[in-house]
Amino acid sequence: MERNRTGSPGIIEIQGCLHVGQFSAILFRTSDEREDFLLREFENMPVDVDLIGVAPGLYAENESTVAEGSGRDVDASAAKAASTDSVPARADSIIGGLCGLCAAVPDTAAWVKLVQHLFTDPDSAQGDALDEPVAWLRTAVDDAMGSSLEGGNTDPDPLLFRTLLAELAGRDPSDGWNASEVLESLLGSLPPALSAQSDVRDWARIVGDVLSNKREVAALSDEGSIVRRAIMLMLLRPEPKDILAAGRSSLRAGHQVSALAALLSGTWAGLERLPNNIKASGGEFSLLAQAKAALINRWLALDDTANLPLTEFLNPLLESSDAGPMGQKLVLKVGGQVLLRRDIEADVVLRSVRDAAELLGQKLAYDRDKDRLSLRFDFEGGRTQTIFIEKGMPDRRGHKTIRIWSPCMDLSTATQRKKLTKKMYEHLMRLNSAPNLNCRFAESMRDQAVIVLVDQLAETLDQKELKAHMENVAMAADMFERAEGVDVY
């Protein structure tokens, strides 16, 4: 209700969805109607029930007065879609999936940025980017996987995850969960070329054996394909509360595996069905409800003037501040409200390297954005060389490693790449075989440079070894640059 020009309350009709945060009060005619609403519609909503009251007098004053709102007319096809289409269910799935992810997202900057990516329009230049509900989330997750997720992802993984996400979006949880049927449906929805790949067939056979109790499931740690392990976890424990507890169960699920599985589980359960404690993980519930209302109104082409513009949800703001020598506080805001808050601790491996260097009298600088340490060496003649230390990939036995490296030839432009001739490759190969090198030359596609590097097991690194590795890398890189007549790095 709203006040009309005479100051008395009136009734306004709005074609579209409104979220409960827009109301100062929800008033019913009788106490019975209020209780019925609370039992049927509000049982699993973390909203203050004090705003829901009884005001029979207002109804008596306005029974013959209905003022139409200012929203544009909705044609018959749109009205029919509002009642029969699955758009509301799919919107509920999408926001439920994002809420599930927020509840399980690991305390790393990369994962917080992934959540930011999911709330960002994948192509803001295209106005129709959100017209198909499932396609938006599928595309966003697919894009985010290639740039934000840590761990070893093989080529089929993004499409496996994307396909299952589409299978789960809008699915009715009341139909029950048959893991074998879900797996069969997933495999049947894959492109023939992908489903025919031997590694996909082998993986599907293993999962099928686990589901039929022919094989025990191994620990679902953050190793190998975290995507396939997340799918395995979802098939075994589809309920959101079980996903969040999987790290403490016999499955020993890793943080990243659990986060991806929580996205799948939340998508299947939907926002409305999620427990209140999980809904609270996505910031204020009104934020999630408003996002859902905005999506429904957008996809059904209904009036949305009473809600926060959808563009506000597609421009999330990530605020960061330092916390200690290597820590970081991250706050992700959507529409001006806090969606996610995380205190990021620097990786224990890099902290141990920094501590070891300090005992040697070397103060390593920490780059929070790139999550790496650095140190500048000064050589005679005013020459300098910067070395970097970062986490490496685990070895085949899962042991953590560090990589110490320094660039020595820029390959970022076509002109610079011309220097990397066959003769130069042969020269680098000969340098690698030098008995006194103690490190190696390589081409880094990520850094677009020729680099000098050495890899080392983190758990066996001592102060003497760290000092030797840093000096060897710096001197080898400077030697190469000196021979080329430059001092770039």
C-alpha cells in the first residue's frame, strides 16, 4: 500500500516480482491469514517476522479501491509465461548456486575474484547477455574456470561442469536424487566427441563403480582434476549441508572441490530450499532475494522499477586492504551491500620462505596481487637483477614446491620474439648443460620472457639452500643479460 494524494492509504498494483526487503510492513486481514503465510511461505526465510502484522482496518477502507501502478502493460503471452514458464525456478537455481558457493569459497584471493566474476555480466556490451538464464551462469563459470581456479584442470573439465550445471538448473529437488540417473543424463548431454574420449569414459566408469558400491571412493582432495572430484562429491552427497561438511567426513574433500560442489548443490537446491545458515553466507538475504527478483523481471520482460537496477548487480566492487605483512582483507560488494568478506592469509609456504630469508638478513617484498615474493640483487657496475619466488605445482607425489626465477629476455612483442631464433634455442640448450649453472633456462609463456629458474621441494628447503638458489638464479640471469649487452631486469 502507499499513501495517495489525500493522505489515505491506497492499493498499487505492480506487474512483476518484489523482494521482501522493499517493504516496511506486510499486513494481513486476519491473524489466521498471517500464520498461514508464515507457515507456508516464510518458514525458511531469514527475515524479521516483526514486519509481518495484521491490520483489518486498512482492508475495510480499501476494498473498493484499486489503483493501477505505473508499470507498463504486460501482454497475454508474458502473463502466461509468468505462471507456466520455468524462469522463476531457474532464477532461484542460479542465485541458490551462487549462495552455495559463497558458503564454501576458500580463503584465497583467486576464489573471491571468481565470485566477483560470476556476478559480472560476461559481455556487458551485449544487452541480451542475460536473456537466457542458464546460458549466463554456464558461460560465466566456463570463463572463470580458465582464469581463476587453482588446480589441474584438463580440457574436458569446463564442459563437464558446465553441462551438469545446466542439467541441475531448474530441476525440482522434490523429484528426489538418483545419482546414477544424473550421471547417465550428464554423459548423454555431452558432445559425442567429448563423451568418446578415453579419459572421460574411464572416469565415468570409475564413478559408476563408486555409485554402485563396486569401488571405494578415494579422498577428494584438491589434486588432479578438482572439477571431476567436485562432480563426484555432488553425486555422492547432493545436499548442501553435506557438501559443506564433506571436508570433515570420510571423503576428506578439499576446499576447492567443496566450493565447486557447493555451487552445483546450491543450483540444484535453489535459494528457497537452502537452509537459513547457508543463505546468511551470501551477505544479507535481502540482497539475494533482490537479485532473484531482478533476474525474473528481466527475463519475463516485466516492470522492475521498484527493484535495484540489474546493472547494479552486474558491477560488483571488490575492496581490499592490507592485514599484516602478507595478509589481506577482501570485501565483495554487490549493489552497495556486502556479499562476501574474507580475511586472506598468505600461503604457509611463502611465509616460511620469507621467514627463512629474514634470518639470512634478506627482506623479501611480497606482491599481494600476484602472490609472490621478490628480491633485487645489486652487482658491480650498477647492474641489478630481480628474482621472484612463488608456489610451484605439486610434484607427482603431491609434495609442495617453490619456484625461484628471474627473467632475462623480453618476448612480449613480435620484434622481441624474433630474437628467439633456432640458434638462440641451441645456445640456451648448451647453457643448460653447463656443469656450474645449477639452474636452467626456459621460455615462460605466462610471463612472455626467457627466464632462469630452479624448482625446489618446499619441505626440504633450508636457509643455506635458499640463499644458494637465489644467488645462482640472479647471477645466471645477469650473465645472460650482460652477454646481450642489456640490463632490463
